[in-house]
Amino acid sequence: MLFVRFLFSCLLISFHCQCAITTFVNITVDDQFGDPSTHSQISYMPPDAWSIAPNCSHCPDNLSLFPAKAYNRTWHDGAVRPGTVRSASLQFYGKLHVFDVILHSHPHFRKCSMIFFIDGVRMGSYSSELNSAQDQWMYDVVVFQNTSLAMTKHQLLIQSGQENGPDTIILLDYIMYS
């Protein structure tokens, strides 16, 4: 009987260790190449309104991004004029971090602005005024995170632009979940 208890205890400890190990795996979803574990892609709406970089269609020649500093050397450019909206969405599990390339100086855009929805509920926003006094580009910037979500399937929606909002630019680099 003592041996059976010992085996049961070992099995229980092994199970708990296995669960603890599998909970903390980070999955990085590239803006262009998608989720390496599920092979799902980020959905961009409207699809033809997003530019796939490293060729920034809105950037003058003197504002060059360094593709090597972006994850997998890519990002999606979702520049928005007043009265238009762009969105990007992804299904994921658990904790979430969204990373962008942030522009601080541009002759046509004055703002970087996004709203984040999870499962249809507004969960946060990111906004920064472009300021030419700062470095032109910042890479790997966390623009949104939520680490308190249940380990179930969720839907992320990133919205750039508003009906009556200003010109805004978003350079989505990658999303990480665990």
C-alpha cells in the first residue's frame, strides 16, 4: 500500500511539473509569416489598404527604416487618413503582447493611434504624437499587453483610425502570446 501511495505521489508531481512547463511557452506571430505553431495568419482589413514592408509607401527618402531591426525583417504599414479605419485581427490563447515599430517624425502624419479589442471588448489603446525632436524610429515597442487573460481562445482586433480622427500611422511588427 505504501508503494502505491508513492507511485501515485510521483505521478501527481510529474503531472503538475508538466503543466507548469507547458504554460509558459511564448509564440511569436510575425506580421507577414504568421503563427509558426498553428500556421494561422494575421487578418488585415481592408486587405489592399495595408502595405507590406520593408518598402514603406508613405516614408520620404530621408526616413529610412532598418529592416534588420524588425522581427523577420518585415512589418505591415496601416497608414490612415481621416474618415477611414484599418484593422488587424488574430486568434490566440492566453497572455498577449503587441509590438510595433514607432515613427517619431513624418511630414504627413502627426499621430500613431490604435485601439485594442479582445473578444469584442475594448481593452486598451495606444497613442503618441509624432515629435521630430526624438529619434525617428523605435523598434520592438510594446503598444499593448494583457497578461491576465484566461488560457482559452481569444480574438484580438487592432483598430487604427477613427471616423473623425486625425491622420495616423501604424507599423505592426509582431504579436506574442503564451
